[in-house]
Amino acid sequence: MRQSRLFIPTQNVPPADEASRNGRLLQQAGYADKLQAGVYSWLPLGLRVLERVSRIVREEQGKLGAQEVLMPALQPKALWDRTGRWATLADIMYQWRDAAGHAVGLATTHEEVITDVLRRAELTYKDLPQALYQIQWKFRNEPRAKSGVIRGREFLMKDLYSFHATAEDLDTFYAKAHETYRATFSRLGLDAHLTEASGGTFTKRHSHEFQVLSDAGEDRIIHCEACGHAQNVDLGEDIASCPKCGQPVAIRKSIEVGNTFNFGDYYGTAVGLQYTAADGKRKPVYVASYGIGVSRLVGALVEVWADAKGLVWPRSVAPFAAHVLVLGKPSAALTKRAEAFEKQAAAVGVDVLVDDRDVSPGHKLKDADLIGLPHRIVYSERQGDQVEVTTRASGEVHVLSPAKALTLLQAV
């Protein structure tokens, strides 16, 4: 892709009205544009990152055996009244009356809708278990939307719901889902800690969160560095030693990137979600939900990986594998070599961004650091037939042939 053809509105200075580092850098580097607090437009580079994160999430959900669906964001009050959550979530749920006078709201989550779908399917024991998920935009009237894309009023989320005939089967799947989450976050380049938590406004049972340690986080967890055990401080701050290994613990700030809720038979009894057992009796279905904040993950990646020069993307989610720059006096020969490299990379499935703009070398280098692609490949007269390859995260520099540079991009 030629940079002159791609909309990347980089800024010389970060936006002054953005409090969070991830919000500042995503805007300054041309990945996103802030419309209002907690609401962002995702520009071409940012959308490519969102799509790459979503792809990894989908692949891991598929390994778990989950099927993808898509549910409506606009939902009727009557559905939420069955669980009482129209009232309990009123502070964060956008609610109003439509032109016909019906009370409607924008979904904060989708337990009510998916359980209604399953309820009307007239399940039997042969239909269970089921695992259904979606990746969809959610809406919450967050009172503290000051953390960039980490806490948005409009945000992209993966929500999975599993349905089981017994509590034991649910528990088995629940544990498998945690392993899937670990694999997902590892592929994304994040070290996420499984954390015990309260159910909050979603359930009276305890739940679990996946927390990434970061000073930019809004959460605080009690963390044991010895064995990795973690609890949200909501469960109590007076723990001095780890309940698992007995070692000292510390309270750390963190970013919640995922959560899981085991509802037991709550929805089976609250909304009449039942199935016909082998003996012909109607029994409640056991339900759990599992969330991953897709757009929140982008913010977490920025907070964890970025440095003083700008963004730094792991290869797995970067919008392009490398930034190709032609530096020095304008040279048709150098430009042709860079364009040939782009075509060779595309032929083997590697996307690169070629900075073909008529701007100074300093401008190109500064923008390359700000945009933060995993590798920078420089063509210049000084290198002759070779190229200078810089790894963005480590700063390592190698002078290689274009063929070896391409092999490097394929290997990571």
C-alpha cells in the first residue's frame, strides 16, 4: 500500500483535550478521531488493527467450538424487565421511547436477547450444550469516559454465551473458555492475569476477569508475583499474603480486557429457559457469558507497548508488517526498488506500507516511529543494493539484502 493513497492524518503534536496516552497516540498517529468523550471514528489504520484483533478472537472462539451470530443492538424494555435489569442498569443503558411510544434501549450486553432466542427454540437434551458468540458494537453511558478507547461509550465487544444441561458441564466448559482466553491474549501480545472478582451489576455470583498490569488501568488487583494468583480489590483489600502460595501480595493497577460470568440456572428460572430432558421432564438450562473488549484491547496494547516515540505494534495485530521508506535525494531507481519489494511482499501474503510521499527524510522517519509498524525498511543510496531494517520494539538495526529482509518479515 502506498502511503500517499491512504488516509493517515498524523499530527505534529498530540491532541490537548485527550487525557489518556492511548487516546492521544491513536489520534496523533492517525488511527482514530475523537468525536466526543468515549466515542471515536476508526480510521483506515485503526480499523485494520481492530480487524486483526477480531480475527484472532474469532479463530480462538472457533477452536472452543463456538458459533458466530449477530444480534440486534436496539432492544425492547419488556425483554429486560424479565430479569429486572431495565431498572438496575438504567444508569449506564441508553433508554428512550421510539416514535410509536415503545420503551427501547441500546444493548449494554446481550444475555436477555440470546436467552430469549434459546427459550423460543424449545430445546431438548439433544440440543445441548450450545456456545454462541458475536462481535458487535455495544453502548454504555459511562460517567468516566476519560480513558481513550479503554472505556468507551460506544465500543466493540466479543460476547460468548454457553448453554448446558448440567452445572457440571457448564463448569467444564467455563474452564476451557479460560484457557481459550489465555491463548487469545498471548497471541495478541498481552500478559493477562485471571482475576477473581465480584459479579457487579451482572450477577450476585463471583465472576472472573482477565487483567493486564498497567499504570493506565482503572482497576486495582491484589496480585501475587510468585504464583500469579490475582483478586480484584472489590473482594477485599486486607489480604497480606497469597491464599494460594502464602507469598506476599501487592496491589497493582490494571486494565480489564476480558470477563466471564457463571450464572448457574439463574436465566433458566428467571426467563423460563428450559429444556426437555431424556425422561421428558422440563429442566432449567445452565448459562454463562464470556466477554472480551475488542476495541479496549487496542487501547491496552497501546498502553503496554508504546514508547516515547509513538506506537509500537506486535506483529500479530499491526496494520502492516513493515514501513518501507525511500530516503535521500529523489531517485527513480530507489523508488522502483521499493515498489518492487512491495509487490514481492504482497505475492507471499505480507502487507507493507510504502512511504512514497514527497516530504523530508526527517518527516518520514518521525511518522514511521509514530505509526509504529513492527519493522522499518529503508532504501537509500548509502546502502547500495541492500536495505536497512530496524525492529521498532527493540531498536535493533540490520543491513540486509531485500530478499533476506522479506524472509525476515515472513518469519515473524
